Amino acid sequence: MPDNENLLRRHRAVMPDWLALNYERPLEIVSGKGNRVTDADGNSYLDFFSGILTNMLGYDVPEVREAVERQLATGIVHTSTAYLLRGQVELAEKIARLSGIPDAKVFFTNSGTEANETALLLAAYTRRSDQILAMRQAYHGRSFGAIGVTGHRGWKNTSFSPVNAHFLHGTDRHLPQFAGLSDEDYIKVCVEDLRHVLATATAGDVAALIAEPIQGVGGFTMAPDGLFAAYKEVLDEHGILLISDEVQTGWGRTGSSFFGIGNHGVTPDMLTFAKGLGNGFAVGGVVARGELMDALPAVGLSTFGGNPISMAAANATLDYVLDHDLQANAAKQGAVIIGGLKEAAARLPVIKDVRGKGLMFAIELADAATAAALMEETRKRGLLGGKGGLYGNVVRMAPPLTLSGAEAVEGLTILIDSLEALNGS
């Protein structure tokens, strides 16, 4: 039995059935350099999914590797938050400043799921309420509370939840009742629906609205710019907090704003982050106004939050993003790819929609089978992507922010060639 098939057999024997693998013949990635990876069979791929938006700078980045090696050389891999952690403080100072949240404080976690759980806890305690507003098609993590505010049936295992969630419009322009509406009119309709939900479905004292500026699992669907500013006007009338889930949209990925919520011209009360900040090392967290963060009465900690190795990687990653102005690069290279895909869509009926901002873009297809076929076509040509969408019919991509102009053109060419192959089949 070939080694890859044997590894797949072993995987299926000891890993849960719901742990999904990409591709008809799952691959094992064994090495990476720059924005390319190599599998166990020696095939090289341009990576347009970045470990699910996590390898934000690509692979084997000297600045990150050397920062981690320096920390390892001290012999201190872990001490816990019971001790002062210089790297944690330094990273928190940078994130608090970049967040734009006044008097911000930062709490580090291990993942985006845990970050969102923490934000929900802060909101529920502050507002003395379990009522949470969330967006249809949203995904906020796999844990008990996060599932409760996930508006995507494919990712919900149970209806039981510690929160009482109500779901809003804002990313569902495909529905017939919204067909033909301008952005301005769609925002008006959504705001009126928010007011109606508050008047009919809630008992007052709603804790928060949690929202992704661009929905990840939802297939990179997004609200029109300005919707969350309009929502926040209503939220402020009721004292309801706004939590921006930036696990996928943070650190300049959208090109037009360092955090995705900035595209709406509004500052949230809380902001959650994870994924790309550690460039592969586990780190997540919450930024919130000081009075919100300090309000919890019980003792708290995060055993691995603020871990010295993760903090070294995250500090180096964030410094690299800022020093090399990768937000501008995301805008530049994203415009090339999204523009090229939209141009191709005009002559390729297989494409239902092209959407995205910066280096966060997606192709919507007729059905899940066609999306899976596109994944196979791009893999054959040396490009890795990801899947998503409410109906599983979206191929979504988010290359490293270090993507070069030549790599952007290469990836675009592979995508168009793959779409042409599908369109002709």
C-alpha cells in the first residue's frame, strides 16, 4: 500500500469522521518555502489558502523563525500567565494601539473559538443578559457557546446553547426579497429588520451583536460597507455592545482596512483575533475597552495564552506586516486577482459570483459538486484553495499577504484555466 494511502487509512482509524479533508485524494504537506508547499509525493503547489488564513507570511520566514529560535534558546518555552511575560505585554501594547478601541486592554487565548467565547462572556456579564445578536451564515467557532451564535446549519451540532441568539440579515443579498436593492436600500431594510427583531424577539437588555466583517465559512459573503455603522447607531440606543470577529479579516488582509470592521467606518466595543497573527503558531485573543475587560469579578487566566514561543512568533509576524506594509500589498495583488476573475466571469457561465476584498476572495459556483471539481482542477495545476459557502458551492482563497505580483498572476492564470476546463465540460 502506498504510504499516502496508508496514512489516510490510519487517519480514518483514529480521527473523527467529521474532521474533513480536502480533495478526493488527501495530500500530506511535508515542506514549505515562501508561498509554496510540497507534498509527500514531491508535488509543489502555490498556496492560496494559507493553512485556513493562518500562514499569513507564508513559510520559513527568517524573521519569525529567528524570533522563535531566540526564545527557545533561553530555555523558557512556557511559564503561564501567573508570571510577567515581556513578549505578551509588548504584543498587547501594539494590538491595543492598532485596534482603535479607546483605553483598550488585551487578553490572549489559544484560538479564535476561545477568543469569541471570552468576548461573549464579557458581554453577557456586562449586560447581565444571555441574549446575543448574530448574522445569518456566520461561523464563530466549534465550541458550545460559539456554535450558539453560528448561523450556518452545516456547522451546528446541537440546538442547545448557553446563549439565546437571534439572527440578522446583512449577508444574504441572494434572497429574492432583496434582489435588485441598492446597497443603501439594502442597509435600510436590514436596519428596520434589526429594530423589528429587538421589538419582537428579545426581552430587552440584549448583550451584544457579534459579526464577521467578511464571513469565512460562509464563503466570504459580506455586508455592504456601512451596514455595521448603521447597526451600531441602533445598538447604541439600547446599550448593546458590538463584537467584531476579526479571526479571518484582521492584520490588513482586506487591503482597505487593517481590521475588517474599519471598512464600515465604525469602532467596535470588542474585537477578537487569531489565525494569521502567529503565522502558524497558536495565538488568539480579545481586545476590549478597559472597563469591559476589567469587569469580570472572578479570577481568570489562560494557561497557554501569552505563551512565550507564540508571543515571539506573533510579535515578529505583526512587525513584519507593518514594516513591509502588507496591507497595501493585499490591496494591490487582490485587485489583480479579483479584477481578473470578474473579467473572466463575464464569459464563463460556470461562475455565479466573484467577491472579496484584498487577499480574501471567493468564486461561487452552481453547486457543491462543481466547487469540488474546481478544487481538483486547481490542484492538478499546482494551486491549493479552500471550500465554503452556505450550500458548499464556494471556493474561497486567501493567499499569504506576502504574495508577489508574479505569484498573483500565476494563481489567477491557474484559476481561469481551471474554470475554463469546467466550463467546457
